[in-house]
Amino acid sequence: MEKSMASYIPHFIIPDCDHILFEKTALANPHSFYRMNLIQGRLEIMPLTVFGEPDEAESNIIADIVIWCRANRNLVGHHGGSQGAYRLRDGNILGPNASVVLRTRWDALSISDQQKFPRVAPNFVVELRSTGNSPQDVHRKMLLWINAGIC
């Protein structure tokens, strides 16, 4: 299927990447408008270009999650949005649109493992598909989350 230039959002792939290069890149660009994932040794860098209805839908979902998390502070250890990422046990580093880690998982982490890219699979993630993602890309990423222990 050919994409029209009007709907295509470019992204970059850097092969042969590891978590050290990922962290250096992320920390060197803390205020960037990019989303990054490290999947099976490939660094994917995508611009955050969601506007209009998709942007509103994402903000509504995140608002609902935050409201739920605040109402359940004894249950939730950490919640985050699209600027965060998690280092999974298989070496991948993924950033969801929204996530929740229950207190039992979060509190089991050392303070250093809670910093930068927490070494934990969230209990809940939201992955929204934008025009720059194919359904296959989002499906592949959801399978990585499931294999990492998301429940």
C-alpha cells in the first residue's frame, strides 16, 4: 500500500543500537518532540505529530487514566504518558502513549531502577495509532508488551 506524502510522517531507524546509545540519545535531547523505542536492537525515532481529533482523543484517554490513578493512590505506584519509556527484561525499551504500574511492581524496584527508564513492564498500556504508524507496527509493539509481562 503506497502512502501519500500528505499523510506520511517520516521516522528514523538506527540499526545495531543498544540501551546505552538509546539512553545517551534520549538524555541528550530531553526537550525534543520525538518518541523513541528500542525494539530488537533497532532504535526507532518518530516525531510527535498528533494534532486535531487524534490529539484530543489521546489527551482524553490520558486524563481518564490520571483521574483513575489519583482516585486509587494505594493501588497505583506510577503512571505516565507518551514522554516516558520502560526498559523491559528482553532488552527492548518502549514508550506507550499512557501507562500504569501497580504499586506492588513499582515498589519492588530499587530507586535506581525507577529512574530514567524503569526496569518494569507496566500493568496497563495504551498504544494509539496515528497516521505515521501502520496497524502492523502497533500490533507488533503490543506483542512486545505482552511478551514482556504486561497483564
